[in-house]
Amino acid sequence: MVENAIIQKAADQLQQAYDSGIGCLPVRELLPEGDIDAAYEVQEVNTKRRLEAGGRLVGRKIGLTSKLVQKQLGVDRPDFGMLFADMEIADGEEVPSDKLLAPRVEGEIAYVLGKDLNVENPTTTDVIKAIDYATPSIEIVDSRIKDWDINIQDTIADNASAVLYVLGNQKVSLDSFDGRLCGMVVEHRGEPVSVGAGAACLGHPINAVKWLADEMVRRGRPLSAGDVVMSGALGPMVPVKFGEVYEVSINGLGSVRAAFGA
């Protein structure tokens, strides 16, 4: 059991970096090596801090859904972070850059739940029945850790590097597209800068949602009707150039844009 003072110190370090817009040192230096639960405790401190300040929790994001990235970080499972209402940017709306350090974009399938998903070890059928619709999305990730000098503990503690997200305006039923085979491309000035497919996300994005649903029940924050679930990147993330527009297109879902302020 990690001392509360250490967890609080790590959480405060990340919060100060967020508030100031200045990157901090890795928090892994404060935590027992490899202790994933301690990193989630740090995340939970800042989640509660945000809720107490009036933040509204509207969903979750799933990270590390690529087996290759898991191997690079020495882990065998995804991670998750919290999505708050003030993190959402409308399709094509200018993304404020004042508190972004070194943002990157990822093309993802977002799912919106129509029912609560609060059972341990849910089946694939449970997950499919709980999802209302899917939509194309862009996750804007950033690290409060200076220069993205992170390991698995750093990114988990830092809300899985979640900062902002953009949802498409489409509401697509699950039987209208192939979540495993659908292709994804991120374009910048009309040129592809990242390509991928649904299969890159744990074999199928639904598998990622299934993992998340179980994990959230076990950690006391089960998914609820109306929640947005960013299911994980379908291709490599792309470093952002401020003042530029990035467009994500996913076969069967449509497209969505993120326009960054200069």
C-alpha cells in the first residue's frame, strides 16, 4: 500500500502542470516501480478533484489497445482515463491551444451507450446490447510530463494522457458497418498521415469496450447509459502542428475534423 502523501504529491504535480501549461517531471519517480494500482490511485485523486470543482463525467477513453504499443511499454493490457464534458470539442470548432503542451491526434471509433453496463465479466452480447450507436472521433492526447518522457505509470496517473476529444455528428448503428475491417485515415492538408483499421484495436474495438466495462465495475466507476467510450486508436498517433486542421475518416462511419488554433 502506497502512502497517501505520495499519491497526493504525484497528483498535485500533474495538476500543477495542467494548470500552468508547463510540463513536469515523470511521476513514476515517486511511485513504486511497476505499481499500476498506485498510478490509478493518482488518477482517481485528480478525478475527484475535478468532480468536486463541478466537472461532469461523461465517459471514458481506452488507451494502449495496440499489442505493439503494449509490448513497447512492457504491459499486457490496455489502460483507461476519464472524459469530462468540458473536454469535448465540436466537429470543426477551433481547438484551444493555450493549455496544450505537445498534443497528438488519434482516429478512433467512439461508442455511446444506451444502457448501463455494470456487470463484471460482461459478454460481447452484453456490450453490443448496451451500445446505442457509434460515431467517428478524434482523440487529442497530450502529456503533462515534459517531452512525453513517460512509462505506463506516468500515462495512467496522467488520466491516460486524455485532454480533449471531437465526436462526429453521425449516429451509426453497429449493424451498419464492420468494426473490425473498417479502414481509418487521418489526413492533414489532404495527405494521409496515419492509416489503420478496426482490427488494430485489440482485434475489434468492441473487445476494448468489453475490457473497459469489466475494469470500471471492478474499480467502482461502472459505465452508465449516455456515456461516451473512446475505444482506442486505429492507427499511429500524429503530432499536431498548431494552426492546422486534421480530418479522420472511417469507412462506414464518415469523417470528423479537429481545427487547432495558432
